[in-house]
Amino acid sequence: MHLLNVGDDAYPPVVLLHGCGSLAQEVLAPFRKTGLHIVAPDRPGYGLSDPLPQRLRGPLAQSLWLEDFVDALGFSSLTIAGHSIGCAPAILLARRRPDLVKSLVLIAPFCRPTPEQAMLLLRLAIAPWIGGMFSQHLLYRFADYFGERVMRKAHHPNPVPDTLADFPIDTRRARSRCG
């Protein structure tokens, strides 16, 4: 599991979950200098985190993963912030474990079932046996090509915000910048 940990550990933790097709670095960028204690994992199958088995990829199973994740870090009574599809496991964990989730922040929540789309590169990244290898050794070759176009399209007709302008789409560069 790849995660970024920023801010002051003296403050209560905020677990920050990214949405579909993004990484911890993207969702963390606007909050990096707030001083809050933020832990942002690459959700399973994204960035440098290994995928979960096929049967454990739905929102409920990801809420169980999230529970194990925060328990492993020793967190209790925490805030969970989710972006887009990352809101679904956060909501389900808060519903199942109100003793664990003190507060919930939903950023552009996307929690409803939708028809599957091809998204070949994302599907390869979470494919059994080859997903980890594909994500860590091949996906970065496509990252700059697709990433910059996706960022421009997502913000059109406005420019990409400064907080995301130097977003490390290539995770190899992200590792060197994030330590």
C-alpha cells in the first residue's frame, strides 16, 4: 500500500481518498500546506498500491479495506474525506463504524452504480497477476500523454488550476518529489 503522510502528527488524522483514475498526489495537492495531519493512500489498484482480488473491489469491500487500513495505522475517531468514487467506501465505513469515523467530508461525491466503460489502461492496472507489474513498470509510459489531456479536458474551458499544474502524473517523478 502506497501512502503519503503530510502535516503535523500532533493533530487528529484526516484520511483522504482519491477518486477513479487519480492518485493520492492529486487529491492531496490542494491540502498539502494546510498543516493538517493528512494520510492519503493510493487506493487498491491505483498508483503504487497493489489491487485487491476481483471479489473485493466493490464499495462495501473497499470500506472493509479502509477499516483495516486505519486500524493498521492505529487511528481512531478520525475524519475521512473522500473525492468522487472514493466517497462510497468512506460513507459505508462511517455507516458501519460510527465509533471510528468522527466526521466525513465528501468532495464531489460519486456513489451511484454506473455502466462499465472500457478504460483499458485502468482495467489493466487492476488485472489479476499483471496489474501490479503493469502499474509500476508500464503505465507511467502513458501517464504524461493521457494525463495532461485528461486534466485539460476536465477543467475546460478553464485552465488547469495552479495546484494541479505540476501534478506528478508519472508516479516515478512523484516518488522522487514525495520522498
